[in-house]
Amino acid sequence: MIDVWTEKHRPETLSEVVGQDKITERLEAFVEEESIPHMLFAGPAGTGKTTSAVSLAKDLSGDDWSQNFMETNASDERGIDVVREKIKDFARTKSVNADYKIIFLDEADALTPDAQQALRRTMEQFSSNCRFILSCNYSSKIIDPIQSRCAVFRYNRLEEEDVKDYITRLGKEEDFKISKDAIEAVMRVSEGDLRRVTNILQTASINND
């Protein structure tokens, strides 16, 4: 069975997240204080939004992180029912050896306006037990009452040097040789999207086997 590199090489802690140093410093400060706000991660795909949310949960809850963390992709489940049922059911149960549960809504800008209004009420209702992290490509599609309840973090496309370092490290870890020209080509095609970089390199390695 072939390992999926995007999962195999996903950072385990905030300190391993690539290229978003200012954001990870602030998130690490929340972990140190053991107190986190609701958050909105906005920016292009493949820049570390999901990775940051998962790493934050791991840093905060340790071995119990998966019991205190729920991830929902709002583009798949975008209606009001997912908020009223799935999210509320998870939010109302007690956290395990932690002050907070974390509910991560990926692609939250796909939620309908009604679902966002229901989410706002849920965020208020369960704020003593639960923290919400929303990720989106376009923060303008998130209603103001939700934005005003969140600390907003804007993720930028990664710098070329960060992408180059990542490609070099991945090549070493997977014992995969890649020329300077190939690195430049991957960087051009990926446009700062690390997920795309990883998928391109895995495909290339399989084709070279």
C-alpha cells in the first residue's frame, strides 16, 4: 500500500508548519496560555490552514487531541442541518483532559447564509466548552457577526525559499533525487501551494520507480 505523502509529511506540531512564522508564533502563545479564541484562517489552498488547526489541537491536547477535535468540510456539508446536528452534538459533549474541544470547519465560506447564522448562535451557546476554527479562501464570504467573534489570521502563499527548502527536505526524506531545473518547474506549477508540491513530487517519484 502506497503512503499518501500529504498525510505522511504533514507537520505534527506548530513548530513544523512551513512558511507562516508570524501566525504560528501567535498560535504557540495561545497554547502556552492554554487559552484560545475562536479563529478564522483565511488564504489560498495549500498554505497551511488545516495543518495549523490540527497541529494546534495536538499541541494543546497531546495524546487526547483526536477526542477533542472534529473536522468538517463545509463544501461537502454546507447546509444548516450540519450545524444543528453534527456540530452541536460534538460541541455539547465534555472535552477529554482539556479545557476546550476544537471544531474545525474547512472551506467555511461554502456555508449557506442560514447555516452561518446558525453557526454564530452555536459559537455563542457552547463558548465555555468549545472553540471554533474556520478556514476559508475568501473571508469576505463569512458574515460579519462570525468574523467579529474570531481572531483572524491571513495566510499568504509561501515564499520561494520556503518551498525550495521543503522540496529539498522531502527529497532527502524520501530518497528522491530532483534536479535544480525540476525544483524550479515544480515551484512554478505549484504557485506556493505545498499540497500541490507534495502531490507532484509523489507522482514523479512513482513514475521514476
